Amino acid sequence: MLDAGRPADVASVAAILRDGGIAALPTETVYGLAGNALDPDVVGAIYAAKGRPSDNPLIVHVASAEDLPSVARTVPAAARALADRFWPGPLTIVLPRRDVIPDRVTAGLDTVAVRVPAHEAFRAVLRAAGMPLAAPSANRAGSPSPTTAAHVLHDLDGRIPAVLDGGPCDVGVESTVVDLTRTPPRLLRPGGVSLEQLREVLGEVEVDPAVVGVLAGDAVPGAPGMKYRHYAPTAPVVVLEGAVDAAAAYVRAQGLDHPAVLCFDEERPAFAGFEVVTYGSAGDAAGLARGLFDALRALDRPEVTHIFARCPAADDGLNRAVRNRLLKAAAFRVAAV
């Protein structure tokens, strides 16, 4: 384990990446598993370490908006406007790719997803490595994303050469992804930059159907996290929508021996008698986002065979990202109570 606060450790990670290795790095969203985005073999090593499906594209991270032309064929005014407003930060922009970006990064698409992360340690590594870095979340494919270095080690210890510990992630869910190759632009994944904020800059922005439902089996995902069951513990998850007392009665009516419940802090008393993990207050979307993946990981144990999850009712701001992650973890299984 290396320390993001030590310049020597940052330099060591950059050297690993320059030599063709991969390493886990902190970002403000979740920890990323980084490697040279221009080297197909390195990108292949990222997929292999994660066990990630090859048709799930990766995000390319660059040090500043000035680097966009090195990875994208065209950089429209809308991209510049978004970069001015939200970069560095939790926003990924999909643009036409340059040929320098390997097919393995884009899963064969003619587009590339790009962002400038806000975490200073990641940006320091980018500057020292001197290359764009492909970096999906640093976890085993499908499992809850890692928001601490300990989460990374749990999933990938022995599979990667280095983890740079930068402490808990500030945002806690992956970046927003917006596709600017469409007219109007399309939200492919909600995250730390809200749909409402995007519309302040871009005007009309469509929401991709995969944000709120299952992508068809033969559909081509345009961004990470669109197609497969993601962010999920081993046990099946069901999202419970409705009044808390009705939700508790629903869980009791299932007749299960040891159901586990993921709920808001203030709802814990309603689920007395069950194993309960809370992930924040219903009125604090930022807190829910920070706590979600840690809570899902706390429930990812062999003795937990069923998980019932409470989800924000509002579908706006950061709540939209929390809802999306929980619905994806549940494979969109919802019980209205």
C-alpha cells in the first residue's frame, strides 16, 4: 500500500505505469484501476484483473481540458463549455475518438469517454506518467465500486502491483457520463454532476433508457455501467419503494430466516429484528452517495442471502445517481409496497 500524500509514492506509481504496469489510484468519485490508455496490452491487463467484459468501454483520464484534442478527433464548443464549468470533476464527456485510442479502450466504438479527475493525487500521477490513463473502477467486475483503498485490496490484492491510498472518496459514485456525439446530448450515466446542472450549460439533454431500465442483451453500451448488473453484492437485491412501515411489513411477509435491510439512518427502528445497514439520511443525497458502496460491501457476506434496499424517492440531483446505482445493483427488481 502506497501513500498518496507522499511524493515518492506518487512517483513510484507513475513509474509503474510508464513501465507498462497497472495500479489503483484514488479519484473523487471511486478508486480507479489505471494503465496506459494508448497501449492495448496494458488495457487488456486492466480487463483481466477486473474480470471485466470486453464490450464494456473504459474512461480515459487526462490531466487537463487542453489534452482533449490528443484523444478526441473533434472538440465542440459544448465540450469546452462543460470543461470550463465542471473540470476537474466528476464528469465524463463522450466525443469522437482519435485513432491513437485502441479499440480495447472503446470496446470497438468510434467514440471515447474522457474526463479530468479532481483528486490531486490522480492528477499528479497523470502529470508524472505523461500519458492518458484508462481507469475503470478498481474492483472485481460487477461488485460494489471501491471508495477506499481497503475495498480495492479486498477485491484485487495479489492481482495488481500497487494501490495508492488517498483516503475515502469525496463523491462516492462514479462520474456522470454525457454523450456529445448525439443531438441533443444524452445522459448515459448519472453521477456527481446532475442532469439539472448539465441542462444549465447544454439546454436540452436526453436521458438514455439504460439509466432507468435494463439495456437489451444485444445492445451496444456507449459508456461504462450501462449493460451489465453492476455495483452488486453477491446476494440478490430488491429495491423497496413506498412507506417505510409498509416496506418493513413486506420484508416480514417474505418469511425469510435472515433477511438483510439497507435503509436510511432514520428508518432503522422500523426494521427492528432484521440485520440492518444504513447508508445515510434520506434528505442528504451527498451523504447517501458517499455511503452507498461501503454499505453494500458490508452486506456482501456469505450468510446474507437476501437484501432489501430503500432508495431515495426523488429522482433529481445526486439522488438520481444513487437511485441508478441501487437499481443496477438490484438488476431493476423493484417491489412497490
